[in-house]
Amino acid sequence: MRHAFLILTLTAAVAAESTALAADKELNLYSARHYQTDEALYNNFTQQTGIKINRIEAKEDELLERIKNEGAMSPADVFITVDAARLAKADELGLFAPLQSKVIEERIPAHLRSKDWAAFSTRARVIVFNKATMKAEDVKNYEDLAQPKLKGQVCMRSGAHPYNLSLLASMIAHHGEKKAEEWAKGVVANFARTPKGGDTDQIKAVAAGECGVTISNSYYLARLMRSGKPDDRKVVEAIGIVWPNQATTGVHINISGGGILKTAPNKEAAKKFLDYLASDEAQRYFADGNNEWPAATNVKTDNPALAALGSFKADTLPIIELAKNAALAQKIYDRVGWK
Ligand code: FE
């Protein structure tokens, strides 16, 4: 009697499990991407699959905390964020399930993924200078920003921000800790002001002549280039853009990406969603909507600003290396006073 009951319960559990798989009609997406244009990307997925997306948006680190605190009971299926180091942190905490997707393996280059997460878009960290006060030849490489002749000319956002942590992490990987620290120290000595604001604020400060040069993520530039606002037009007219390190390591690349959570209640839907993000169609949303580059290869895009920015040599350092060096990068910024 007891046995029969047990078997019945197990059968019921298996049946419940398989209906859950078949009926994954919902997806709980924890996203730290804060771009309005992503709306269309998600709606398109729902139209194609009938899977409704419940989106929880918050700051990157808050989302990670939340998933951690929710533990085994977390409703989160997919975690999407920007910056490789943040994805790696989620991975270190053991939050991700292995990706196991043929689609992603085929479409996303190996240096842009790990076994548990993948990049879906890339962005480049480019040099932006004031055309009236500076020449492109003077700021061809990241290393140039540390030259004493640029004293009082450099505007930067905080060193604690992942964009700058990853940039320094790439330098540690390429040149070692000592050279990376020398660079950071040299840049700090050239600061025009104490670090404040985001990338767009730095670009505007360069355009206004408050400083001569800065570093910015490419999509902020493309956004300004596509803007019809007269103030933004003036900013774009005043600045020049350099693809750094074209004769050496290539321009530093970072990513936005995601993975499936180990505790995901809707694993099938989660897998479908990540495969969708790697599709041509979704890749075009990243490019045409948010001015990023597709992580998948050979995707045709239609974005006048990206076309105007042209082609460039990108750093092919495995993105996972950035995550490995992020903590050391923070220590270096602390040591040299890049707040
Ligand atoms: Fe950003």
C-alpha cells in the first residue's frame, strides 16, 4: 500500500515536471540592461513563442544580491547584465546552470562566452578628443593618455566603474600589473578634474573644452551621432574619435550578456530566450536599436552611426580574462587615487 502510494506520487511528480516543461509560457528575466529600445527585442520574442516575459529591472549589483538572497526559491530564469566581470561574479557565486546550447556555440565566438554565460552584444571603449585643441595623432593609444604632455587634459569617469575596471583588466592581461599601474598613475596625473559622471558627461566635457580627451563606450557616441537635438549636434561637431591601439592590441571590447540560473523554474523558456538573443533578428535589435555590435558573426545591421564609425581592429583577448583581473584593477585604481 505504502509502495503504491510512493509510486503514484513519483509518477505525479514526473507528470507535473513534463507539463511544466511543455508549458513554459512565462519567463522571469532579471535584467540590468536599461535601454528603452530593448522593449521591441522582448516583444518580438513573445510574439514568436507565446512566452510572456516578466521583467525585473534594477541596477546590476542589486539584481545579483537579490538572486543570491532569493536562493533556491528565486523566480529568476535568466540574468542579463553588462560587463564581463559582473557575469563572472554571478558565475563564481554558482548561480548559473551550464548553457549547453548548440545555437550559442555555433553563433557566438568562443572568446565572447564561458561555459555558463554568453555575450549577446559588444561595445568598444574608444578615445574621444576635442578637435580644436588636440590632434588624433597625439591620442592614438590608451597609453598616450598617460603621457606627461597631456597634463590637465584628461577627463574620466570613476575608476570603480566596471567599464574602467575592465579596461585596466585588459591592460594587466596584455602588459602585466606593473605597466598597468604606471599607466593608471600617469592618467591620474593628467586629470583635468576629479572623476565624476558617466561616459556621456565626459564626452560633453571634452566638447565644451573642459578637457581635451576622454574614453567612452562606443554606443554613447553613436547615440549622440543619431540625435536630432541641436545641443547633441554641437557636441558631435566638436569632437574627434580615435580607435585606440590599432597597431597593437586593438580597441578594448566589453560585452553585455547573460546566462540561465541554476534555480530557474522555467528552464525551457530560458533556453529558448537565450537562443533567440543569439539569432540574427535579435542581434539586429542590439545593433540598430542600442548601437552595439552583434556578438554573433556575419549579422547584417542597418545603423547609420555604426556605419559612420566604420571598421576597426578589436582586442580578441578572451572576455573571461577581464573578469579574472577585475579585483586587481580595483586595487591599482585605489593605489593611484583614481577614485
Ligand atoms: Fe553604459
